[in-house]
Amino acid sequence: MSAHTTDFAQALRDAGLRVTPQRLALLAILMDSADHPNADELLARARALDDSVSLATVYRTLSALEEAGLIRKLTLESEPSRYEITPAAEHDHVVDIDTGEVIEIANDDIARLRRETLEQLGYEIVSQHTLIRARRMRKS
Amino acid sequence: MSAHTTDFAQALRDAGLRVTPQRLALLAILMDSADHPNADELLARARALDDSVSLATVYRTLSALEEAGLIRKLTLESEPSRYEITPAAEHDHVVDIDTGEVIEIANDDIARLRRETLEQLGYEIVSQHTLIRARRMRKS
DNA sequence: TGACAGATGAGAATGCGTTGCATTTACGTT
DNA sequence: AACGTAAATGCAACGCATTCTCATCTGTCA
């Protein structure tokens, strides 16, 4: 969309990271992945662009990008973590327990509410994430 | 408190599970653990009661108890899962990122709100859990 | 261009959790 | 009270996601 969202090289420099083809590839892949790929899937997709990428680098890059706040890691139950570009709008995730599909649901007010609650308890929220496991209902 | 909450043997039978000393030990330990122990900690505590308990049995028992709805598993980021007796009241968890301490925060209205939202999307919630990572603020 | 810290690839290592298998045990039935 | 059987257990081996080691390579900056 707007220019700043796609200038990966600059985003990396801003985060104090070197600009390498592997990192550019992973950022580009994450940027136009509507799903939430895991490390294996990212490796496969990255190798289509640059066939020398290793799994270790995928993990190292994901950690660095997460630390820089560029991406978000989703820790799931009983399956490898998934990753997404840090979303503009707060949202949580619903895992369809039958298909494994992950969908997003917006969540601003809840997130804000919780931030206020925690503040009164003397805590500053670093991250919050709701994981919902659900199954599709059939029409009643 | 009331009788039914401590009749572990009956709870196991109701769940279609055999009553074994290992399972009784684990249930008893979980019942009066104010913290949220992980598998290793449970093993250590269980061995104080019955020194023959094995780690495999801890995991197998935890799975069975979770399946039966007697306990809840907390999947955390970058550390072993923790477990708690299924709480009477819905609550989420705050992990203090400096101390590792886990505290609980009530959550009824948010949980209900989310249940309604998901229902409109055609989903029936099986479980929902919010994990908050936070740090203690010092007085400003 | 040269120097060098940071990044990478390959594979070994780690750690949480699971599984196969032989043995034991809970528990309904004689 | 002893029996039979499926379920449960302990132990060790295993599986899998993630991290680490280390030798080599490469961005970046002077």
C-alpha cells in the first residue's frame, strides 16, 4: 500500500540490522502471506526466491525481526509457532480445531480495557494475545 | 472446600479413568498449588508423596486429566507448559517477564463478549485463553 | 579496497514432550 | 478371596521444534 510498508531494506536498517537477501526474502514473503506461515513453510517459500536459505537462518531472522517489532510470533498449542507481519490493528486469533485454519478477529476495545485493568494492578503490558480454539457450527 | 472438590477418586471414576496412586497424587498436588507448576515441578512434588512416579506418567496423566476437563494446560512462550485445576471462574494469565511469576486476572465479561462475537461468525468456542506478558511498573 | 563485526549454512545439540514395550495393577467377575 | 483382562506404569528410546557451534562468507563503514 503506502511506500513505507514495503521498504524492507530501510525497515531493517532502522532496526539496526544488516540488509541481507535472506532477510529481505523473509520479510517480503511474510508481507504477502495472508495465512500465518510457520518456520518450515517460510523456509520452503524463501527457497523459491533464494535457494540457499537455511532453516537456522529462518529462525534467527524471525527472532531478530520479532525483537525489532517487525513481526509477531504466535505460540500455538501442540504445533509449531506461526508468524505474521506486525499488524496495524490489534487482533487475536481463532484456530479452527477441525481444519487448523487460523482466522483473525479485531480486538481494540478489549485490548485497551485490559491495558487499563493491568495498569491499576501496577503492570505495564508488553504483549497480549488471545488464542481461541473453536469449531465451525452448522446452521441450527 | 465443599466435599465434591476434593473427592479425587470419584472425579477420576466420573471421567472414566482408573484410580491410581499416581493420579491421586497429581490431583492433590495441583489442587493445593497456588502457583502453576510445570511437568518437572509436578514430578518433583509427586515423588515426595510417591517416589515411584515417572515423568512419562506425569505427562500421560496431565493429558488424561485435561481431556477429562479436570485441569487446564497453559501453553507459554519459550518455556514448558504449566497446569492448573480447572478454575471455577474464567480467568486469564499474566506472566511477569522479569520474575516469571504467573498471576491470574478475572475475565468473565470479556470471555462472554468474545463468545457472542464468535457465534455471529459461525464459530463455537472450545477454549479461549489470553496470555499477557507484562512488567511491574515502579511508582511514577 | 580492506578490515571486521555481524550474518550465514550445515549439522550437531538441546529440551520438551511422546511412544514402544515389558511389567504391574485396578477392578469387575467368578 | 483368587482370576482375567484391559488399562496404567516405568524406563528408555524416540520425535520434533528450536537453538547452538563453528567455519566461512558478506555488509558496511572508514
